[in-house]
Amino acid sequence: MSELITAELVDLGLSAETKEAAARSLAERMAAVGRVTDLEGFLADVAAREAQMPTGLDGGIGIPHCRSAHVTEPTLAFGRSTSGVDFGAPDGPADLIFLIAAPTGGDADHLTILSSLARHLMDETFTGALRSATEPEQAAALIRGDEPASAEPPFRIVAVTSCPTGIAHTYMAAESLEKAGRAAGVVVNVETQGSAGFKRLDPQLVAEADGVILAHDVEIRDKERFAGKPTVDVGVKAGINRPAELIAEVREKAERGDVSAPARTVTAPMDKGSDAADGFGTRLRKWLMTGVSYMVPFVAAGGLLIALAFAIGGYTIDKAPSVAEHFAWTGATSWAALFFQVGGVAFGFLVPVLAGFIAYGMADRPGLVPGFVGGAIALTVDAGFLGGLIAGLLAGAVVRAVQRVRIPAVLRGIMPVVVIPLLSSAVVGFLMFLVVGKPVATLQEALTDWLSGLSGANAVVLGVVLGLMMCFDLGGPLNKVAYAFAVGGLAHPNEGSLKVMAAVMAAGMVPPLAMALATTVRGRLFTTTERENGKAAWVLGASFITEGAIPFAAADPLRVIPSAMAGGAVTGALSMAFGCSLRAPHGGIFVVPLIGRPLLYLLAVAAGTAVAAALVILLKSLREKSPAARQPAASKATVAA
């Protein structure tokens, strides 16, 4: 391939967003050096070949090619895309794009170029070298074979992603890191510690890794594996929004020899590897999110079972006798009673699990016993959800205090098994029963009474506030606060708390649904990748996974987030005004049969979705008409001509 490509035929910053624009950009380079005589005629031949079958390959590769009467000699142009271009490959957009042009009748040349390039592309060292090339001449030399690809192995990173619910953020961060790694010529292997568990990274991969990225909002399990390696430790949203920066940061640390310290066994999960500059507020948020992450499965299982029981057996099913004493196999009421009683047992763990794992986040395993004990006492004294939060923080603080006491070596063996559980449980029990339990119970009762009396303007205002919170950070801490507030109300359900749960879920569905609607109605305002994400956002929004809007917010936060907040506020207000109620803590449209006033509820969701979609379309349209956007718009018009 010695004469096929020169530096003039290389674009390392290809900005095209479509395969047509990418082909035009590279073809213009061919025309500029006299390899193509009729640009439009050649592009028509490329489009005709592309229409026969997609030319995308796995691994981020696109190879548009054709034979054309408008080509003077066999030629190859190369572009490296900054955002990816869809060439129809099963694994997604391509970032390495090769435009192959052969003269009419040059079948042998055409096949030779294709087969030679295909062999090169099977070599990860070759593609990695192209992705890391800094000069056009360097890339051209690599493709010609003048400069052998470096035998030095690519930089290797292992990463772990984890979020409070272990659903969307966890996997979106993993995908972003892997995609950014491919673009940078870096090998990234990600372990997702999600709600379905996790498959541990191969120890060999960890041993060979040159750096570590930890993107998490809850504790990383078995974090000690990564001790002694250059490590970047951030929140999970950083893994979604700025993966390229994280990869660059860990490479810089590796060059400096900056490695993480070996983990100590007494360090709390959420403090291991924490930046020394982390303030108390940051650490408190992580502790609370740890408790919430372990609580959510109990909430989902118990809440959905109870809601299903009410749907089958009516609202008097809570008066049914124990199914252990009487159960009719063919009776719907007996099955409803079974679901209600199993759900009630699962829900009974909500507060103890919340408290236990808040303490675990603060003090590791020694915090579990006093945390669970404190949570159980919170239920005993009717301190409820608030009591569980306080019990978990107290238990973690007590254990951390005990761990700071210097103990004779002879007693250290019994500390974690006997001494710490005994002392911490006694202290937490004393505080919860005799000091803070009753005041918190009074506060919880006042909150419950306030929710019960919600009506009119007060209910609408609360709906607006909850809607704004659910849509502000799209599954982040503020979103989780609003969700936890609603779930806490389900522990002591009344008319007001059921309305709050309905408003929270409705508002949380709006952002992804609105982005899906906007990409459907005005797709030209969005990139190809965003239009593809819009298809998935229909399902994510309908399932109450607010994080489905994150790719859109990451690309254009100043237009997407305010639009989503406006739509969420509308939906929250309408849901409260309509008096919609919900006994299930999750499920989206799939639990509509369990919703009070379901048609009005769907109307509230539809109204908020329409408002948010209309706003984001309006704001993006204004950007397109602004002076700064006129030149790019003109360029796109030329491409489409």
C-alpha cells in the first residue's frame, strides 16, 4: 500500500456526524490531490455501494469503498472521528474510517486494498497505534507499512463502576469508559457492580493493569485488589460525563509514579481511597447512598408485592388472617393475602437495612450489628425512616470511635467478634431508646400527619418541588433524596404519602420520555448517536429509569436539564392536583393497574413530557439560528446537497 495514502489524505480530527458527511470530507481530500476528478459523481458511487450493504466492522471501524470512473488511481483516505460515525456495525459507531477508491476496472486493486487493510485491522496493536497517532504523516506511514506499529503493549486500565441503585448509572459509566478507551487506544476492562451482582475482574487483568479508575457513589467491593496502582477515584457521573479526562488523568498518574496506598482493614468502605480533600458533606452523602443502595431491593420487592396484593384482593386484604393458618390454593384472596404478608415482611427490613448499611459505609463490617440493632429499635419506638437514618449514623460513629481506642495485642482477636458488637450495640441501644428515639418519633409522626393533610395548593407546591428534584440531576443525589423521601412514606402509608410516591415516579419518567419524543419529532437537531439513544429512552422512561436522559444532558446540559426540570415540575404538580396515588415504589407504566386514577396519572406524565420536549426543541432551534451556529449549519447544508 506504498502509494495509496499520504499525509494530505489523513484527517485525525474528523468532525462529521454522518457517514455521508464523513465520506464527503475524505473525498474532498482525494479531489484536492487530484485522485478524484468529479467529487459529486464519486460520492454518488460511494453512496450506491453503501446502499447495498453497511460497511461498518466490529471494533469501531468503517470502510466505505467503491470502484468509480471518477478515480484516477487506487487511493485510500483515513479519518479518525472525534465522536463516532454510524456505519451500521453491530457494536456501534466507528471512530477509524477508511475511504477506499479504485478506478473502474480496477477490481484487482480494489480487492488487494481491502484484503490488506482487513489483515492490518485484525491487529489490535495497529488500530491502537492509529488511535494514538498525533501527526497525519505518522498515521499515513503506519497504514503504508513504512512505520511498523509499536510493539509496546497499549496502556491497560481496569475500572469499576457502581451507583446507589446499581441499574443505569453503573452500566452507562462502563460503556462510556470503554468507548473513550477505544478512542484513545487504551485497553479498558470494566467491572460493573450492579444490582444483579458483579463478575469479578480476572486477577490477571488486575495484575497487568497500568492504572485503575473507580467511578462510584457506593462502596467498591474488594477494593484492596487495586492497592499500589495509579488510581483515579471519582463519582459515577464523572465516568459518564468525562471518561476521556479520567483516562488521561490516570495515565498522567502512571507517568509520575503516583500510586494508591495499600488499603487498611479498619478503613470504612466509603473512605478507602477517598480524596483527603473530601469534606464531611461528601462523605455523608456517600454513607447515606450506601444505605439507600442496599435498601432499594427490599423496597421494590416488598412494595410491589403489597401493591399487587391490593390490586388482587382489594384494600381490605390487610385484615386477612395469616396464610400460615389458612390458605385456599384456588382462592384469589388467599394469594393476595400471601403477597401482602410476604411484602410486609420484606418491607419490615427497610429501616434496619438502611441503618445497618449506612453504618457499614462508615465503619465496614463492625458497623453492621449496631446499625441493624439501631434500625430495629427505630421501628420499635415508631421513629420510622428518619430514625433509621439517625441510627445508622450513630452506629457508624460509635464503631469508629471504638476503633480509635488503643487495645492490647492480646485482645485484638476478639475485638471484631465480641467487643465492638457488644459495646456499640449497647451504646446505640441506649441512645435510640432513651435519648433520640422519642424526639425523632415525634418528628416522624408530625411528618406523617402533614402528609396526611396535604391538599390543594400545598400539595401542588410539593409536587412541583419533588418534580424539580427528580429531574435536576437525573438519578443523582438530589434525585435520590426525593425518591428516598417518597419511599420512606410508604413505610407508614397514608393518603398523602401515596400521592407523594405517585408524583415522584411520574416526574422521574419525564426526562427520558421527553428526549425520546424530541428526537422523534425533530431528529435533525440531534446527532446520530443521540437519535439512537432516543429509541432506548422510550423504554427507560416508561420503566421509571430517569438516567436514560443522561447522555442528552451530558452533551447539552444548559438546554436539556432546564427543559427536563420544567416538564418534571408540571407532571409533579398535576399528579398531586389530580390526587393520583401509588403503593408501588417502582415499575413505571408497568404498574399502572396499581395506580389510583390511572388515566389522569398518564395524562400528567404526557403533559410533562410534552412540555419538556417542546422546550428542548425550542432551545436547540434557537441555538441553530444563533450567529455562532450559522456557519456549521451552512456547512451541513452543503454536505446534504
